[in-house]
Amino acid sequence: MTRQRAPRAPGPGAPLSGSVLAEAAVVFAVVLSIHAAVMDRYSWCAVALAVQAFYVQYKWDRLLQQGSAVFQFRMSANSGLLPAAMVMPLLGLVMKERCQAAGNPYFERFGIVVAATGMAVALFSSVLALGITRPVPTNTCVIAGLAGCVITYIMKHSLRVGEVIEVLEVLLIFVYLNMILLYLLPRCFTPGEALLVLGGISFLLNQLIKRSLPVVESQGDPVDFLLLVAVTGMVLMGIIFSALFVFMDSGTWASSIFFHLMTCVLGLGVALPWLYRLIRRNPLFWLFEFLFQTETRLYLLAYWSLLATLACLVVVCQNAKRSSSESKKHQASTITRKYFHFIVVATYVPGIIFDRPLLHVAATVCLAVFIFLEYVRYFRIRPLGHTLRSLLSLFLDERDSGPLILTHIYLLLGMSLPIWLVPRPCTQKGSLGGARALVPYAGVLAVGVGDTVASIFGSTMGEIHWPGTKKTFEGTMTSIFAQIISVALILIFDSEVDINHSYAWILGSISTVSLLEAYTTQIDNLLLPLYLLILLMA
């Protein structure tokens, strides 16, 4: 989470601000590092994509400033197209390399599909921006067109027919999700955040449909299928209820009862049978056996229950202080909001060390619960809707300018994505040695430790500001130092981690992501762990 309000995007005709250029420089440093590590035709495509995204980002910034964008985006940040556009392509590249090293051709091809899909949705966002910019930016169109032609040509001669169809299917889902969700949720995303979040949801939805077809043999770990069904199911449920509550008042008892009944119908009548189709066994029995399989899991579940209770107590106590305060506009301080970062660190570290599959499942269930409770708050579903609105309003910041409160969901995603994204078949045979051994800890390091320490020290003791921002040099340096200390502690307490003298790469990765945190105006809870994950996997 950012420490202070970010500067607005540059006005029409104004040059790119120093903070935007610095953010772009950090992203280009990451792109070139991955290109040097991979050095193949796909990495050249990533470089071309980064160049065109840099030019198109300025057009998006102008559209936001002029109010000429097709949808209402979050205005307290720049468009963020460049950093968001590079996440999926770079992730696919490093995934391909790791799975190739592990001798897993299936996930190697899967990584190529991820990279191609990320490039396709990024090019669509670029075309959208250029298509509605007036006057038409000729030079930017030429650069974007050349980059698009190069990427399309290389991917056309690299992907199989089925993979091309899969990329086009994801692109089609992405287009429709953009039209639906950006209309239903104004001011919740920047263009870059929409690209990253909706692109990921589109890919997951397509994977779920693909694996549910009778012609495709359902193979995979049940915990992965649980994630697919949970995410897509909750998104579709939100779209359904948004459409239904257009015609009725969601705050009445009748509508609330209807909401809960429909939730049961969708859960028991759609989600569970769908999951049964994928894992070939009763999902409830499987989940019960999984959770209580070992004694360690019982201890972890009890420990996590205590931490969840502690988090609820923090919310209640802070709201009690607000009630007793003379100012009704009292908001939680930066340090208070960082309590939750400490709690999630205390949650994830034992899970990573002792039982990662259990952490995978627990994070999936927690995500579904968070999204469900946000629906209850947003639609004012009784009996908890109004209570949740009152309790959570204390922790709002400038990024929660839309109808949804997403920062806590982004925090959960940032911590969980390093656990979810790395294919387990590709973590065998020592393919995650060296700096890659820290991949599961990417969320803990970038968000749980780095962003938390930077926010606290930057807001309390920082005096030297980075050019163009209100972030401080002291906060960034303290963040880097705290993450290095955390790596040392991980080496002490996790015997499976062996970084094999990769100290320079780890230090460079942590420093690069910390600089990105200092300059980006996007949701850093989501962006920083992904970039640290990419660098550590490379």
C-alpha cells in the first residue's frame, strides 16, 4: 500500500513527469534483465511490447486527464499501462524457462501461452487507447503497429493451432469482461489495473472452461481446480447479482433472503458439481480429508483462526476509537493499516515453511470469503451489510474511490500469487535453487515486509523525497534493509531454502522492486509481488 497520495497524471500536451519516467526506467530494467536471462524470440517480443506500451501509456494519461476515456477509471494515479502490460508476458517467459529446465514440456508450452495471452490483451488495450485519442497520434500508432506486427508474426509461427485459439478465446473473454465490469465498477481501476486484474480473470475462466470440456482429460491437482472454480464462480456471481439488483432494492429483507438463497443455489447447484466434474470425487469430502490429513495442519488451522480473530479485534477496536473521537471523519493511520500486513506475514510464513498445499487452499477459501463479504457490503445485504460498511469505512484510502473496497483483497492476492502461480511439477529436480528458492516468499518480502517498513519509516522519519513523488529515500532504503534481514531469517528457519551464493541477484531484485514501489501509483499490493516473483524466477 502506498504511503501518500500520488501526483496526478500529466495534463494534455504536457511532457511525461519525472515519476512516470522513473517508473518506466525501472520496468525497462526488469524487461532487459529477463531478456538477458532468456534471450529468445519471445523475449524480443517482450522488449517490443515494452517499447510500444511506453508510448501508448502517455496517450492513456492524456485521456484520463481530459476525461475522454471510454469508462470511468481511478483518477488518483497515472494509467499504469507499461508496468501492468509486462506482468503476464514476463511471467510466461520465466515460467517457460523454469519448466524447460525441469523437463516438463506441458508447462513449458503453458508458459508460452501465458506470455502470448499477456501480449494479446496488452495490445488490445493499446489499440483501444489509440482508437479514441483525438487527434490520432501518428507516431505512436506507427510504433505500436510495428511492435504489434512483430509480436503477431513471431507468435503465429511459434504457437500451435490450438494455442492460437486459446489466446483468442482469452482475448474475447477479456473484451466482454472489460465492457461489463468497468461499466458496473466505475473508478475502481486504472487502465493498467484493469488490464492486469481482468486479464488474469479472463485467463482463469478460459482455463476452467477448457478443463471442463469432455474432449479434454481432467488432469491436475485438486487444489488448482479449487482456485479456478472459486475465482470464476465468485466473479460470475457478482455479475449475476449486479444484473438482478438493477430491478430491485438490494437493501430490503426480501432481497437479502433472495441473495442468500441464490448464493446457496449457485454454490451447491453449480460450483460444487463443477468441482466434482474436475476432481472426480465429492469436493466436501475431499476438502475435509485434506484439511485434517496431518497433525501439523490442525495446529496451523488453529493458529490461523487465532490470527483471524486478532484481525477482527483490530477492526472493532479501531472503530470503537472512532466512535469515541470528536471527529466523525477520523480515519485509521498508516501504521494502523499496516497491522494487517504484520498479521498476514505471521500467517503466511509458517504456511510456506510447514505446509504449502494447505496454505494454497486456505488462501483460496479466504479469497472467496473476502469477495463474498464485499458483495454483502456493496449490495447492503442484511444482516451484515450496513455493519460492514461502517466497520470498513475507517480503513479507506484514496485508492478506494470506486464502489468497491479492494485494498484488502489486493493484499491477499499479493501474498498468495507467488504460491498459486508457480507450477508444482516445475519445482522439482532442483529447478528452484538459488534465488528461485525465495519465490514462495515474494509476497512476504515485497508487501509484508518491504512495503510495510517503507510506509512506516517513510511517513514518520522520511525527509529526502524521490524526485517527482512524496515517497522518501529513507523509506526505500529501510525497506531494502528489512527485506535483506528477512532473507537471512528465512535461511535460518527454512532448511529447504538454499540460495547458492545468488546474493547479488537477490539484492538487485529487492532493490529494483523497492524502487518500483517508490515511483508507481498503481496498486502496489498486487504489482510488487509479481515483479519480485518474476525477477527471482529468472
